[in-house]
Amino acid sequence: MPALASRVLTWELVSRLGRPEVATVMAAFHPLWEDVTEDDVAWVDEHVGHGNFRTWAKLTSHLTAETYDKSRAVVDRRMLERAWARLMGPL
């Protein structure tokens, strides 16, 4: 049954987030985004996220892995650019 448990039963269609929604939704989605500056969140959405929650979730996963076991790690533009490069290739 493990193969069956890994299948998606129902896909939910979620429209793209508008620019004003992104910071609020992402901060509610994961605490990692709570302290990221508004400018950096806007940069991420413009260059990486494009309002697509799935892309934001993948980026969050990469950032979470990078900050794992680091006390008080701050997500800044440099870290965002490194995560972007892992997801999409160099800027």
C-alpha cells in the first residue's frame, strides 16, 4: 500500500497570489518568511515566485534546509539568490 499512499487523490486549483497577498500568505505559511523584508519578498515574487504557491513552497523548502541547525539564521537577498540558483539556475 505505500505506493497508493503516495498518490494524490484530489488536486486543488489555487489561483496565483496577488502582489499584496504574497507577504501575508507566506508569513502565515512558514515562520521563515516572517522576518524577511518586504523588498526581499517582492524581489522573490518578481524573480522566482510569480504568485505561484507551489514555487514559493519549493523555495521555502530549500531555504529551510539551508538554515537548518543555524541559530538565528536570517534570510537575506544573498541567501535568496543562492536558493534561486538551486531551483532555476544562475540569475
